[in-house]
Amino acid sequence: MVSNNQRIIKNTAYLYFRMLLIMAVNLYASRVTLKVLGVDDFGIYQTVGGVVTFLAFLSNALGSGTSRFITFEMGKDDPNLKELFSTVRIAHIILAIFIVFIGESVGIWTIYNRLVIPSDRLHAAVFAFHFSMVATFFQITQVPYNATIIAYERMNVYAYASIFEAVGKLMIVYLLNMLAFDKLEVYSVLMCIVTVAVMLIYRVYCRLNFAETKAKLSFNKEIFKGVASFSGWNLLTSSAASLANQGVTIVTNMFFSPSVVTVRSLALKINNILNQFVGSFRTAVNPQIVKKYAAGDYDGSKKLALASTKYTYYLMLIVVLPLFLLCEPALAIWLDDVPEGLLLFVRITLIQGLFQVLDTSLYTPIYAKGRIKENAIICPAFDALQLPAIYILFKMGAPAVALAWVELFACVSLGVVIKPILVHLIVEYDYKEIMLMIGQCGLATLLACIFPVASFKILDPNSVIGFLGIGLTCMISLGLVIWFIGLDKYMKKMLLTLVQEKLIKHRKE
């Protein structure tokens, strides 16, 4: 248990280093890219990227199944990893070819016939789409390798590769200002190059360290049926999520200008960064939840799943609360010219992030058991219904921010109502235990907000003193509430022990 906890903490540290690096680079790169490309070209790239991402939902579905089966197989006494890896690798290669074929036919037709793109920028949009498809092909074929790295819990690899990725994206920002070609076309080519280069780093590492990734190509029908059966149900979830996320982007483009798409894309970028922030912790914990379940330690798997959900929520709250209150000055620092409507979009997105934590984290026990049929039927319904709801609202003349409110409603429904019921029915967790955990999260949120909100009412967040004062109040309030209410005795003891060990080690050095 101790070694597993230490491994989780160590892997979390690596993943947070990765996340902080990527977050800093992405925020800076987004600022400069928006400035260089302009609002319209930035929106065009996000719209085109939305088409590509929508087409890649099959990969997301199969990738989730791949990760689960590799991790589950490692939890067995006699794992058959070589044949499993070879089978899923062939499956992903075939899938990648299929998606590229669909993309280069249906995707191109959609760009020419359904998207609102200025005629003088249509050629650049198609050019960017082609290179996005190239990057997508390599990303799909890379899924089995990434799943293997996660299954072995080698999270330090992600941290090291992220340094290269960060340098690459900074080079893109630099070259955008240097090269005298079409900025959108140059950006798409350079992003593709960085994506492929990072993929190669992961692939080379796998082949050097994991014997199963060097195995000869072979295809086991029985293994594929198991992965495909699991992924088939997961396909509904993935396609609905893709429809909701990327389909909404396309629908927004049909009713509003590319500048509105830019506003939503920037809000989503912040949401994605937040999910990466807490996802780093989940990525470190999830293999242990699955392995414990595979080994028959159901109680240990449950305790870890519920505890990790609660702590993941606290991690998100630590970021969301100060960002919500200091959103206006933070956006001004991030962007030279803050697009109209972005402030409200971002604040609603921040609230969404809290409920997304509950939704995503509570899926892990269902994922570990491998029975995802009910989840794949019920949860996608909420995602899929978002698109027609938003379309109807836009058709009725609703403002663009209406889509954010619809997405928030879906997140609340899934995180607080639907997912707890499914975990109770499928994995047989005590419903009271689940709701107690959610109640603790809610109580911690309410108590942590009292003094920060009061300081927000008194101080001016746009002044230096107000910004620092509100930020400091948030950190103190969050720290005290989480320590005294959020953490159990075991976690407090483990953290204190860890700090003491570090201090003793530092003194000896």
C-alpha cells in the first residue's frame, strides 16, 4: 500500500511538472498566435480542427478500451501483453487509414459546403485541414504506445517529452513572426511537425523499454473481440462527447462569425488546461484502481476511487476559485485585446470544470470493472441532446453564451445525479458513501468561498493590491478548509510524514 501511494505521489509530481510546463507554453503561445493569426484565422483553425477531432472520435473510443485492457492485463498473474499489444496496434493502423479516408472526403465537403469561411481564406482552411489529418493519423497509431506507458506508470516520460513539446511550440510562435508565408498555413504545418516529433519520442522509448512493443505483428481475433466489445459501447460515449464538443463549434460557426468561435475556443482552451491539471492526478491514480480491481481487491479499489475523486475535486477548486474571481484581470494579462463576451464564457466554463471532475472521476470504477453498457447508453444522451438544444436556441435568436449554459446543465446532471447512480448500480458502491463524498466537496466549496467572495466585494480585482489581496485570501481560505474538512486522518498523516522525510533528507544533504 505504501509503495503504491508513493508511486502515485511520484507519478503525480511528474505529471504536474508536465502540466505546468504545457500550461505555461500553451497560454503564451495562444496569446501570440491569436495576435499573429488574427481573430478570424484563429477561429478558422479551431473550426477546421473541430472537424478533424469529430472524425477522430472512433480513435478515442478504441483508445480507451486499449488502455483499460493493457492495464487490466498487467494486474493478472500471467499477462499476455505481446499478443494484446500487437492486436490493438494493427487495429489502430486500420482505424487511422479509415479516418483519413473519411476525413479527406466528408471533411473536405463539410468545409466547402457547410462552414462559414471567408472565400479568400478557404484555400488556407483546406490546407490546414490536410495537415491536421496527417497529425491525426500519427496520433491514432500512437495510442497503444501511450496506453503502455500509462499502464507501466512511467509518467516521467511524459514530463521529459513535454520539454521537447514546449520548445517546439515556442519555436512555432517565433517562426510565425519570421516566415513571410500565409500565417495559417505555416501554423498548421509546424503544429503537425511538432505532433509527429513528440509521437516519435514516445514510440522510441517504448521500443527500447517494453518488449511487447517490439513483438512481430500478429492478430488475435479473440483479443480483438474483447477490446472491440468494450470499445463498441465506449464508442457511443466518445461519439456523443465529440458531437457535443466539436459539433457545437461547427454549429456556432453556422450562426455566428469566426470571432465568436474564437471566443468559445479560448474558453475551451482554459477548460482543457484545467482538465489537464486534474487529469494529471487521475492518470497517476487510475492504473492502481484498475490493477486492484483486477487482483480482486475490490474494497481497496473502491476506497482509492472515492478518495481520488474527492482530492481531484479539491485540486480543481484550488484553481477555479481564484480564477473565477480574478478572471477579468487574468484575461487582460493573458491577452492583449480580450474578445467581447469571453469573460462570461470563461466563468461558466470554470464552474463546468468542477462538475466535470465528478463525472470523469466516477467513471473510473465503471471502467475498471469493464461493464460500460449502461454508461454508454445513458450518459451520451445528455451529450448528444446538447447539439439540437443549442441549434434550436440559436435558431430562436439566443446569444452565443446560451451554449455555455446548456453545457453547464449537462455537466451538473452527469456529475451529481447520473454518474453516482450508475456507480452504485454497476460497481455496487454504497450510494450513501458516494453522496457523502460529493457532499464533502460541496461543503468545502461553500466554506472556502465565504472570505474570498467578501474580499472580491471590498477590493478592486483590477488593482495590484486588490489582485494580490483576493488571490491571497483564496489560497489561505482554500488551504484551511481543505486541511481541516477535506482531508481524512490517513491523508494528513501521510502528507506530514512525506514533508518530514523531505526535510530530514534536505538537512542531511
